[in-house]
Amino acid sequence: MQKKNPYLQNLTLALPIMLSSLGQQLVQMVDTLMVGRLGTTQLAAISFASALTYNALMIGMGISLALTPLTGQNYAKGKKDVLVSLFENSLSLNTLLAVVLVAVLLALMPFLHLFGQPAAVIEECKPYYAVVSLSFIPMLCFLTFKQFLEGMDNTKVAMIITVSANVLNIFLNWVFIFGKFGIEPMGVFGAGLSTFISRVLSPVAFIIYVKAHKEYKTYINGFKLQHLSLYMHKCLLRIGVPIAGQMFIEFFSLFGITIMMGWVSTAALASYQIINTMISTSFLAAGGICSATTVLVSHAYGLNDEKEIKKQFYSGWKMVLMIMGTVALIFIFFGKNIAMLFSDDAEVIQISSALFLVAGIFQLIDGTQVSGLAGLRGINDVARPMLYAVIAYLFVALPSAYLCGFVLKLGTWSIFAGFMFGLITAGILYHTRFYKTLRRKFHK
């Protein structure tokens, strides 16, 4: 492997991933901005529906992420036959998983009121919830192509497709939500419908691209039924299930924060949607660096190069801290101004302003924990992090949030602040595990 500047290597891979991820997040931000103009109840509705469906999507995303390090390791070794088998089995696995997730989400619809949210919010969210759930099937097909090509150092195609789909999504949001070109205004449902259409077109675009390029066409042409194997599915699940479990647990705990905000008031829930939209945006920016770190660490791990593993890990972590530190300053000094872009409700702006101060501190802690995860995924160490996530988020974050907000009654802001104790715990555990795993492998 040719040695290059690790920061340049990471940025070369990460920038398209970041733009792709930020493009996806831009859609949620635009949804929030546009729906926020309809009213506080509508904004709270997409907050609840998005939190619930996104938790389910984390399971599918986690399973699909298994393809990246496995592809990276075999790509570094030049094992083309293994790559074809990995791609084909991942596509079949992710499609089946998507169907199961959609079925579960739709079956859950009659019971949404059990989460204790305001009745008006539940009724408003149902159409949006249903159509976004259906979009999981094309979304997971798209993610299969995305993770496969990223494992082979191609991150630009996913970026181009995602950005194009998001431009379409924003346009359709405007058309469907407010009613343009003779179409009746659809409100919240219109935001969900535009998401569905853009997600359907994304994998179609990927198939067209792959078919048109000789370098990747062979992976599609190599599809054979005999390549579908229980063994390969197990290999993907062995890596993917712990990743999915860790992601689900983390985002489930954030969903718990959403539920707690709904217990406080509709305004608190709407405020948290604004905060969650913004921290998700900064997280995806850092996540682009971390995705590149996982790929580069996986290449070095496939070649048993400990020095390169550490170099790629540390450079990625430093860049994440720079990004999150910058965002922290923006949140702390301009949080109220950001809130005013999303809502003109005085109570929502007041609550959001306090939450943005907490979100600023949140950034550096979140960047540290996700960097630790990126390194662990690159060296296929994924089972223990899932256990750590259970400890950090279910036994530390959620109880701390409830204690601060409802027992000590420190204020709405303290619910979100309590969650950070879980992030701190996760960061310490992930980084400690990374160092111990490397010592065990290379210094027995």
C-alpha cells in the first residue's frame, strides 16, 4: 500500500461521503423548515414520526454498513470473487430486511398513541409515518450500492446521486406541501411523499451507473443464484448485527429523549425537532470523516499494518474534533438565530435557545465517541461496542435524562443534558476497547 498523507487520504474519501450525508440531512432540514411554517403541531408530528422511523432505519443501515469493512479488506487483497459474493448476498439480505422493517412499522401504526404523545400530533403524523416507512425498501437497496463502492474507495458516485435526489426532494416538498402546479396542498404527507419518490429513484440511478461502467459492471454481471449462501449471510450478519444493535440502541435512547420532550409539551417536542435536525447535521459531517476512517483502517487491517491503522485512526479523530468544535461555537453563539429560522413561536424559540447551549457541549463528546466506533468497525471489532452501547445509553443516558428533567426538575434543557452522560461513557469505553484490541492482535 502506498503511504500517503493520512489527512489527505481521509479527506479525499470523506468529502463526497460528507456531502452525500449532508445532502440527505438537508432534506430533513428543509422538511422541518417547510413544515414548521404550517404550525407547531405539524412540526411536532414530523419530530415524532421521524424519530420512530429513523430508529427502525438504523437497523437496516447498521446491517448494510457491514459491507464496507468486508469489502475494504478483500479489495485490498484483490479478491474479486469474494467481492461479487459479498455484494450479491448483501443486496439480498438488505432487501429482505427492508421488507420486514416496513411490515413491523406498518403493524405498529394503530398503537402509536401508546407513546403518550398529544392526540393531535399522532393523527397528523400517521400519513407521513406510513409513506416514509415504505421508502425503506429502495433506501436499503441504495445503501447496499453505496457501502460497496465506498469499500472500494469510490465515494463520489453516491454523493452525486444523493445530491441530485435531494434537489428533487426539496422541489417536490415545495410542490406537495404547499400545493403548486394545480396540486392540492398535502401538508405533512407531502413531505413524506417527496422523500419516498427520491428514495425510489436513488437505487435506479445507481444501477444505471454500475451498468454503464466496465469496472463495476462485472460485479452485477457476476450475479448467480449459487452465490447466495447462508455462510455469506452469516458473515455479513456477524459484523452487521452488532453495528445495527449499537446504532439502534443509541438512536433508541434519542427517541426516548423525544418521548420525554413530548411529555413536557408540544412546544418542547417541536423545539427538540429543531435541535435534533441540527445535531444530526453536524453528526453526519463528522460521520463522513469517520466513514473514511473505517475504510482506511480496514485497508490497513487487511494488510496487518498496525502503524498505518493508528495513523489513520488518529488523523480521523483530530479532524472530527475540529469539525465538531467549530459547530459547537456556532450553536452556542447563534442558537437563537437558528431557532428563529425554523419557527416563529416564541415558546419554541425560547426552549430551543437553551437546548442549543447544551448542544454545543454535546458536539465534542459526540465526535469522540463516533471516532472510537469508526476505528473499531475498521478492525471488525463490533460485538463488544454493542454491549457498551447498552451500558452507556440504556443504563446511563436515559436514566440520567429522566432524573435531571423529571425528578430534579432542572428544566427542559436538562433532559437533553442528561443524555450526555451516556455519550461520555460510550466514548471512554470505545476508545479503551480500540487500544486493547490492537495490543492483543499485534503484541501477543
